[in-house]
Amino acid sequence: MIELFDQKKNCCSCTACMNICPKQAITMESDIDGFTYPEIDKNFCIECGLCKKVCAFQNIPISKSEPIATYVAINKDKDILSSSASGGIFGALASLVFEKKGVVFGCAYNDNMDPEHICVDNLVDIKKIQGSKYVQSNIKNAYREVKENLKVGYWVLFTGTPCQIAGLKSYLGKDYDKLITADIICHGVPSGDFFKGYINYLERKLKGKIIDFKFRDKSHGWGLRGKVIYIKKGKILQKTILPVTSYYYNYFLKGDIYRESCYECKYACGSREGDFTIGDYWGVDKAHPEVDVKKGVSVLLINSKKGIMLLSELSKYLDLTKSTFEQAREENSQLNRPTSKSCRREKILETWIKGGYKAIADEYYKLNRKQIILSKSKMLIPYSMKRFLKRILLTRT
């Protein structure tokens, strides 16, 4: 039988092998830690070897090139900007493709709050895909759907992690003029199962049904503050989530719960897989103090000739400020190297395996009680007072 990988660190779960299998003999199954890996059903496998050949993560080396151009980007549409995690580049790319009567693929929550790639063809449904989702998306049959749309002549925008973009390109086997790809600056992905446990924990705590989780809510400005939206007794309610008050969010930011392959990701560098790379422009206040960052700002890397050709059209939707890759990578560590494997990872996953989300929550909130109380206290201080105190401290220094 064909062996798809010899170690778990050699599989990123892009699902290219599953999508290309002519006999649908491959399924993605969760391991004990909750991460999905491909499994071959020997009753259907004809050992054609396509699944081995299509694996970009193992077989295709990165190009060693760097972005052609780098920009600070902010969407001109205030509504799209406010609903985006940072500067709204994804919304601009989607608008461009819809103008061309095309379709867009990206990550959305389904009715059970499971993250999965879907296809949308209008600006109303695009809201399902907007916003950061710090969890691995299930690609399902999206690669096949992309190919079907391209074959009939539609423009297609596909967004995802660099390994998902690499998987798509390898699956397609050739470039298409009407295919636009955009990879995100990815720090690593926790498992869908671990995320689902956190959602179950929140539903139990809030005594309601969660219908959305925004890791990056801009109600109080651009930053890392999140928000959970849920239904309780027929009413739609919402609650602010600070990273320190969420065991899932905190573990994510510290790199404690990613899949094995993320810690050795070959795509965490300047050589990018998409025509465009999008993400937060951390450190923009130092690199470009002239830019207003209050409502969010993104870094836009252009990595291909196709990207350069589309730039003039994209500029209709974005305010662009010329930058450099050296400036952009200064405080965006994933443009330099992958996240280091946490010494806490095995202990956290062991606790989760033995006791589920309840054991994880009990342990986390016991250890971080003081920090949580302090963070909640800071929330009570009005924003205007915080700015006043900051000005005083700056003048004294």
C-alpha cells in the first residue's frame, strides 16, 4: 500500500491527495490530538500514485524568491474595512473578482461552527468568509470545484494558508489566466476538534447557541480583541473576548496548539505561494507613521507577474502606500521563520485528550486568574482616559 507520509510533521492536511484520487479512496481522519490526516481505503485504492505525486508539501521546493512589490493597504469602502480583520484586502480582491462575474473561495463557519472552505458569488455572502479564523479550515472538495469553475471560464479567487495554495496549484497541475490566489501570513493552525471543544465550552458557559466567533473585532479599534455572537432565549447577544480570557485564543497566540507541520513550515519565509500575500502590517506605525491605523491596516505583498498586472484594477478599491519587504517582515515573524514548537504543547494536548475542554479550561483559568482580573479591570478604563495617560507618560519620558 502507498504510504502518504512517514512522520506527521510531513503532512499539512491540504487535502490535495484526497481531491485528486480518481477512486475517492482517501478520507481525512482525526488523530488522537484532533488533527486530520489522509487515510487510504485499500478496498478502493488502485495504487496509481497520484496522491504521492501531488503532495506539494513534500515534493515541491519553494522558489527562494521574494515579493516583487510591497504595499500598505486600506480598503476605501468603510463597511468592508470595518468587517475585516485588518485593512480589508480580501474584500477588495473579492470585489474585483465579482466585477469580473467570478467566484471566491475562502474559509467560513458552517451551521455547526466547523471551519470549512466554501464558494460564494456575491458581496452579501462574502461576509461569511471575511475575518480571521485561527483554526484549520476543511478544504473538502474545494480544489475540484475550483477546477470546474476555471474550465467553464469563470474567474476564481482562492484564499487560504500558503500550504493550501501550494496544494491547489499542485492539484491543478498548471496555471490558469483567470485564477487569482492569495495566501495569508499564517502563524500555524490548531485543529478543528480543539476549536469545537472551545465553542462547546463557551456555549455551556453562556447558556446559548453560538452562531459566530470573531477573533478580530474592531468595535474598539484595530487589535486582537475578539467577540462571540450567540442566541439565548431567542435573543441575539454578543460578548467581548480578550485573548487572556480565552484559553483557545491565548494558546493560539503563544503557538502552543498548532499541528506538527506548522513548526517546520517551509512557507514561513519571503518566498510566497499566492499571487498576493495578505495580513496585518504589524509595526506599520514605525515604518509608516503617516498612515492612519485606527480602523485597521494590511500588508500587501505582490508575488507574481499576474499580481502586478492586476494592481491597477485593485487600486480602485484600496488606498495603497509603497513600502518595502524589509519593513514588512520586521515585525511579521512568519515572513522570516516558522513558529518555534512550544514546550507546553504536549502537556496541553495530553490534558485535552484525558479530560476534554473542561479539563483544559479548569487548568487554564486557575493558572491565569490574576492576569484575567487585571485585563478585565483595564477594560473598565475609558479609551479617552487611556490616551490621556499615555500622553502623560510619553511627555515624562
